[in-house]
Amino acid sequence: MEKRIEIVKNIDDILKKKNEWNQLLERSAISNVFLTWEWCVAWIYTYIQDFNDLFIIFLYIENELYGIAPFYLKYESIGITKVKKLLFIGTPYAGSDYMEIIQKKGKEKIVTDLLYNFLMNEGKHFWNKIDFIDVPSDSLFLMHFSNNIEHDGKYYELKKASYSPIATISSNEEKFFLKMSKSFRKKFKQDVRVFHRNNTARHHTRSDKIVSSDIIKYFRFYKKMTDYESEKFKQLLIKYNKLCPDHAIIQIDYLEVDNRDVAALLHLRYKNILSMYLMVIDKYYNPKISLGNIIVGLSIKNEINSEITEYDFLKGEESYKFHWSNKGKRSVSIKFWQDCTICKISALIEESKNIGKLILR
């Protein structure tokens, strides 16, 4: 069985891979917005800088694409030496979730073994440390990759990472809200009534194909409410939106009173999933009601009987998310160092930071 590995290190070559990339994603078991060609390319344009290098690995078997490892290399200085860290595109910036190797469904072990053997043998000079962040805990790639490390008698570090609460959207509004606690349902309905006592109060959604000015408007409000510039987030989303010209992939919801925005929620739409990406509220507008819960609840209500069947809050364990969610996904992080002097120094420095945190508790 002929196996071939292609390493792509420049953006021009990635631009030619759109159809091949997304077709494999469709045939995989882990399709999500953060693994799409459009999101990864937008992230590359926004975050790959001089001290980072693309290192995307395409894995072919009998000239058929079986896997894509969307990696990049980040260089970190230790004295006069640089450590080459292998990371997923999308991490650690911009809140990308569910990092994975894109693999043909049913071929996960073959693809993982091929990738592992390359990284540990002929490709080992490219990197010093593996730092995979926010990999789903039920990932088949993670299982096979860690099994291979253990089989070789090597050490790796596996840590609990983020948790993403998820709400299943019912086809019936009453049925959906019955999943909430009685007290929460009562409080939500009361807050919505109070909000709408002002005749100008309204919830409206930009769910058709938005343009760059819509994203700029959102971030203008975001900065006004938080005093945080968020320039990189804005650039990322504008680029992502431009790379998806034929369909709506960003949705912005607003709560408005007296022609003034008091809350805004930026969603990512992908297949049957609506994901909360960024939320901002006016903390000084009627602190007796929860604008956050109002805009979340009204956004979800809009999707009942639509193609959306899941509302993903993405990473974060804020308490309000658990009032809405009925399930979730746990992610983990895996670290692995090669057996070299600079790698051992890097591992010791990292371990000393962890010990320092324990002492300061």
C-alpha cells in the first residue's frame, strides 16, 4: 500500500487545497467549523507571523487523501536557542475549539499511525515539542496517538483543558424550556417581560449574508462596552466572512432599546450547529435583569424549527451556560517532548512554573 506525505509551508499552496480539504472534512467523523479550510486560512492570515511557520501535513494512501494535520510551528527562545513547538492552527489564539486531525472516517488508526511514524522518525528534526491544545477527550486521533507513545515507552503529559456546554434545540418551544429548572424558566420569562416594557425594546438578528461593516459595527460596540480593542478577532472574522461568499456563516444578534444597542451576540453557523463566539452586554442597563440570558434565550427561540439542532456555548464554564445546556464536550491538552537537551530544559522550565503556582496557592 503506497503511502505519501506532503508538507505545505506556504499560504499560496494552501489556497489551492480548498476543495480537497473540505471534501475530506465532509467524509470525516469530526466535522466542525474550526477545522474548515475557510477558518484555518483566515486564522493563518491573521495570526501566523515571522516567528511562526506553517507546517500542514497532507497524508495520502494510494494517491487518495486520507488525512490532514493542520499544524504550524512556533519558535520560542530559551537563551540563545529556539524551541520549535508543534501546534494546531487555531491555538492558542481566537478561541478555536475541538482541535483534531482531519481523517477519513473509519481510517483513523491508519492515518494516525502514518502521522506518528513520520513525526517520530524522518520528520522529527522539524520540531522539539508537541503542544496540542483543546483536543476532544473522545478523539480517536488522541486515543491512537497516545497509545503509540505508550507502546514506545515514551512519556507524555495529558491534562484536562476546556469544557463546552451544549444545548439540544427541540422542535417545540415548550418542550425545550421544560428542560430548564422551574426557577430559571420563571426568571427568564420575567426578565423578558421587563425588557419589553419599553415599547422600543427589540431583539433583531442579522442572519443573512453579512458584510465587513456589520462586523466592524459589532466590534465598535464591543470596544465601547469592554474597552478592549479586539483588533485581531475583528480581522479574523472579516477574513473568514470574505472566504465564505456564498453562504451565511456569521450571525449577529442584538438587543436594542431606544435605538441603542444594549447587548450583542456574535454566532458562527455551521451545518446544524449555532455556536456562541462572542457576547457583550451593557452592564449598566437595568442590572436587575440578565441581558445575557435574554439574548441567548431569544436567539435559541429563533432557531426552533430551523435546521439548527444544537447551540454550542463553546469553551468556558460560566454558570449561566449550564442553565441552558443539557450536555457538553470535554477537551484535553497533550504535550510531548523529544529526547534532546533543549527539550529537557524546556520541560524543566515549564515544570518549575507549575511548581511555582502550587507554592503561591
